[in-house]
Amino acid sequence: MRTPFIAGNWKMNTTPTEAAGLAREIVSALEGVYNLEVAVAPPFTSLAAVGPVIRGTSIRLAAQDLHWEDHGPFTGGISHSMLEALGCVYVLVGHSERRIYFGETDHLVNRKIKAALRGGLRPILCVGEEEAERKGGRLREVLVRQVDRCLEDVSAGAAGRLAVAYEPVWAIGTGRAATLEDAVEAHQIIRHQLELLFGTQAAAPVRILYGGSVSPGNAAGFASQPEVDGVLVGGASLKVAEFAAIVRAGW
Ligand code: PGA
């Protein structure tokens, strides 16, 4: 029912020249892949270099962040319309690295989600618990709070443009991915909360991705779970062979 979605988050890596080269290699490695959707998220400064390389292919351009206002005196800010003008289709919002290193709160994430939706972008909302929260039995509470607060005042009509990435903070960049059981449990909590917010029908098209140390070795397991609609890949998305293997993992 939901088209599988694999997104690569390049984080703070690649100059424009490097990014264009990486994108070219990904385009050729993914030739013949049509049954799912793939997006790459280069840094802001490489978006203009990657856009023309993937134009006309099935790979979509994503940004890693955006500002919550449309324009104005926000030095260093990048607005949704600037991203749209570069051909971005998707934008990551609320990645845990933004929350941890840049102090982003659920409230700010909510404003960014609404800015993306005001424009023509499709936000990928990132949520996920810290290790202490999981160990303290607070998984459900944390996910419900993040989903509720980050999606406050988002209409059911806009839900179809939304994706959610479940990214447990302890799994990001550690090589220690969530088990399938843990991922499925979290995805079920998130889907149930989306259904409460939007209604079952409007929530149905929202894809829920897993993220955190996704690799060629564990991608097929995630692909085998009906609750997992795709993956958000960090480190492995910078390695063409690994990213291609994840995309071809049997979604
Ligand atoms: P990772 O990062 O795949 O390197 O763990 C995932 C992410 O941060 O989205």
C-alpha cells in the first residue's frame, strides 16, 4: 500500500564537487530500481550541485533542515522556498543531531514542519528515544510526546505529505541498530499515534522509516517487516555499494 522509501542523509559531508560525484555514482548504481522511492540529502551547499545530476532519474532531492520562517532577518537561515527553488522534494526535520547539538525543541520542530508544509516540501519528521529513556521504560511516553508536539496543528489533509523516521538516539552512528522487535514496537506506537491525530484513513499513507546504523547486513530484516516502510541511512549512504545494497534489500 505504501511505496517503500529509502533516504540517505549525508550529514556534514561532501563539497559540491564531491557531492555531484557521489550522486553520479548512486544514479548508476541504482539503475533499474523503480519499485521504490529513493532520496538523498546533501548539505545545503551541495544541493545545487546534486540537483542536476539526479534530475530525470527516480532519485529525489532532500534537505537536512530548514528555517521555520518564510524569510527575514535570520542570518544563516535557509527557508522552504529556497529549498524548493533548488528542486528539493523532501526535508528532514528534527533529526536528533539537530536536537542535541543545536538545541532544537519539539516546539521548534513543529514550526519547521509547518513551514515545510506551507511550502511545497514533504517533511520527514525524526523522532526517537535516548538510551536512558528506553531503559527507564519510557519508550511509549517519549514517542507519543514527540509525535504529538511536533505535529501539533498539522491537518489530516496534510498528513499525506508527511513521513516519520523512528531513529533511536543510541542506534545512530553506533553500529548497534535496533532489533526488529524493538523497531516494530516503536513503529506501531508511532502509527497508532498518527491514527489518533489524523484518523486511520488519513494516517494510512504516512510512511514510517527506521533509522540508526542501517547497513547491508540488516536492511533485509527491516525490509521484511510490514510495519517498516523504509529506512533513513546515515553513514552507509556515503558508500555507494552499501547504499545500493540497502536499496536492493528486497523492499
Ligand atoms: P547512521 O545515521 O545510519 O549513520 O546511524 C542515521 C541517521 O542519523 O539518520
